[in-house]
Amino acid sequence: MYLKEGYQKTIQKINIMNKKRKFGEIYTPPSRPFAKNYKGRDVFKKSDTPPDHTELKRQGNLWFSRQQYIMANNKFTEAIAIAPEEAQGVLYSNRSAGYAHMRDFKDALADGQRAGTHILIYLPRTII
């Protein structure tokens, strides 16, 4: 009984929205702020100081978790450009995962090999 009433209320709301629209007007749902985290704070704030590689990696991970792989790979690429050699292995690995999700396996393999090389050189204890 409750589900039927809820369904009827939803249909009534849709009908009211349709009556408010003019003929031929396309319904666009209200936009949600995409770059807000769960507490409502702005995630991608503009600041005067350029971001360091850890901040760019965090932003890339956020885009990756939202399945926006192109934006994530752009952030990882920016982070690779300014990161020290020791930190580039993880960034290459993250970018490789983004390429794999986009079905670009050639670039995914190339970045995976670079990540493996960096990890072997700079973090040998992780292999043992």
C-alpha cells in the first residue's frame, strides 16, 4: 500500500513539472555540484600557490573514484611532471589503471612498465 502511494505521489510531481514547462521545452534536472565532497566543501579550490604532486595525486584519485578517467589521468600527468623521481612510480601506476579503465591497453602497459621500473629502482624493499 505504501509503495503504491509513493508511486502515485511521484507521478503527480512529474505531472506538475510537465505542466509548468512550455510546449517543446526539454526538462533538465537541477544540477548538482560535482566538485563537492561529502561534507559540502569545495574540493578543487583555486589557490595562489601551485599544487604539489601529492595534492594533484589526491585530486586524480578523487576523479578516478568518480570514474572520470580522463580527468584523473590529466591530474596524474601534471603530478608526474612536477614530482621527484622517487614518487613517480605510484603516479605511473595510477595513470596506468586509468588507461586500462579507458581500454587504452597500449598506454596502460607502457605506464605499468615505467611504474615497475621506478618501483624497482627507488623502492626495492617493496619487492622483497
